[in-house]
Amino acid sequence: MHVNCIRKHIFAAMQQFDVIIIGGGAAGFFTAINLAEKNASLKIAILERGKEVLSKVRISGGGRCNVTHACFDANELTGYYPRGNKELRGPFHTFATADTVTWFQRHGVLIKKEDDGRMFPQANTSQAVIDCFIRLQQSLRIQLFTGENVLSIQHNADKWQLQTTQHIFAAKEICIATGSSPAMWKLLQQLGHTIVPPVPSLFTFNCKDERIIHLPGVATNVSVHIKDTRLRSSGPLLITHWGMSGPAVLKLSAWGARILHDMNYAFTLIVNWLHDEDAESILQKLKSLKEQQAQRIIIVKSPFTIPNRLWESLVQAASINKQTRWADVSKTQLQQLAQQLCQCSFNIKGKSTFKEEFVTAGGIDLKEIDFKTMRSKVLPSVYFAGEVLNIDAITGGFNFQNAWTGGYIAALAMDESMLI
């Protein structure tokens, strides 16, 4: 076959689009939908390497989809992002929590707020979000391709050419919304982008300690810090079969993602079970209890806000017998008890994934992104949205908010670019 005929044949076999979104997750769908709503004439495709789309949306929030968090101040909102907090300030002034709630409600998904600030679909299921996205994808004629693992990305004659496991695609502009994908990061690195090496974030702590091993399910408000670091956190702590979880621990894991990775997840966690009380003031309260409740058995009832089962364990850890009365407790035992209550030391050895919501710290270096447009500073006509960037947040709906914000801004920018 003549060379020109071969070229024509390849060109004809190529799937041609104006915009291709790589990644069929939250950020990818949100980008495609917003772009299609702004410009119905564009030919848009979503490429997903797996057989199913929106899989992370399905499992998030225990299957309910924690859409966002009830933090409506853009500057305050950035404080929940260990990586990306400075860069997101501008984008959050364009599209943030209130915009997210309005967007979903305008598209038929009513949102409710829970006491801890997390926001979910009123239907209480992630399927409400998935159904909304699929309905819009179909009605807006966005083409969806699954099982399309992108093997190579090349820029030829003002177009991007994508070779997948099944097809060759071409588009004027592409948006990469592949989340924490080592394969995509490798491709982008080959094209000139800098990748901040990924490490786990949002994980629980493994701890086999006699004081808590028989207390799975016990939860209480605490303040915690990691010895010999500046890492501190507060909030609910949940004792589990494998150690410790809950918001206080998850926040520590997010803010300390790189430090704890360098420690090989072996460190000392200091827990103040009484939140912000100090050992000296607690010692004085314990001395008062010794006088005021002299005939009562110490272990029977917690005089503080902590659960009784935890109180019993800490009393025994302070070398106080189960039958000991307040009147009979020694000064040394009171000091040990104050220490257990306010400066309780645990050896952490290892981590566990928080439910199925695996989040990483790492990705495209943020210095290489124009956050007014989510456009690459390195590659022409390439945009990014979601966790493919070196942005991650603590638990509570913040990672999804980053996906919605980035996707919306990328859609705006691509629409404007197409009009030029």
C-alpha cells in the first residue's frame, strides 16, 4: 500500500474528538459534563481504563458518597489540604462548597449536611451521584469508552494522539483526571512533567497494646501528637481491632504522610485522652477525688468524659488494683494515672488503609500548573483535575471538592480556548 494511502487509512481509523478526558472517575465526569453544558457543539469523550466508571464514587463515604464538606469560606477550606492549600485558594473563590451544593441540586441530587459537617446526597446512597453523572453523560452525548488503557501520548500537528489498548484517539485538547495512577504519572514524566513521588495518606495506625487490645469500638475525643515531631491533631479517636482510627488519627496521617513514610511507619504516638487537659491539673483533680470519694472503688465509674471501659484499662495500666478505693490509692499511683490520662504513649508499628478510600500524597508538581485554568505549563493544551496532581486532603469530603473545583475550572478554560 502506498505511504499516503496508509496515512489516510490510519487517520480514518482514528477516533477524532475536540476534547478527550482521560479518567472515568469523579473529576473526569465532572469536567466532561461541565464542558458539554457550556459548549454543546464540542465532540467530547471520556476514556476509562477499567470496565467500570466512578468506582471510587461508589465506595466513598461507606457507599453514601461524601460529596463535600460544609465549609463555605474559601480561605478556611484550603486549611484542610496538607498539599495544595496555597494553590487552591484562587480556584475555591471560583468554585467551592456552595457551588457544589447548588450544582448537584440543580441536577436533581439534593444534598444534606450531617452534624460533623460532611455532606451527602439526601438519598443516602452514592448511586444518586452515579445515576446523575451517567444520565448527563448520555443526554449531553459525551462518548464513554471503557477498557481503554492509555499506552502512549504524543503531540502531532496541533493535536494530541493517544494510543490505547484498543484504539487510537486524537483530540485538540486533553484533560487528565486519572487520580493516583503510577502508569499515567510515568507517561507524563516522559513528556516533561515533574512527578512528586507518591506516598500513602489517610491511613490508620497499627498498634498491639494491652491497654486497648480489648477495646475495639470504643471512641472518644482526644488530642494526639507524634513524639519528636510537630505533628499534632485533635478530634474523635476510634479504637479498632488493629489499633487506632478516627478523624484525629486520619488527620495526623494526612499531614504527616511524608514524615511517617520516612519513619517507615514506626513511631511513638502520645494520646491525651482528656483532650486539652494537662497532667498537673488532672493530678490535682485526682487528689480531690481521693478526698471526696474516699470509700468508692476507683475503677467502677469514670469521673471524666472518657468511656468507662477505657477508664478501667487506664486505671489498671497505672498499677491500681481493681478493688482499690480512692482512699487507698498512693501518690505514685495517682501520678501514673494522670500520666496515662494525659500523656499516654503508644508504639505504632505499621499502617492500614482507611476503609477502601485509598488516598496518596504525590503526583504532578503543582509549580507546573496554572491554577487559573488548570492548564499545564509544560504541555500545550493539556489540563488536569483531581488527585493526579500533588493535592490531597483530610477525610470528610474535601478530596471530592478538589475534584469538582478542578474539573469545573478546566471545563471553563477549555471552553474559552476552543472559542479562540
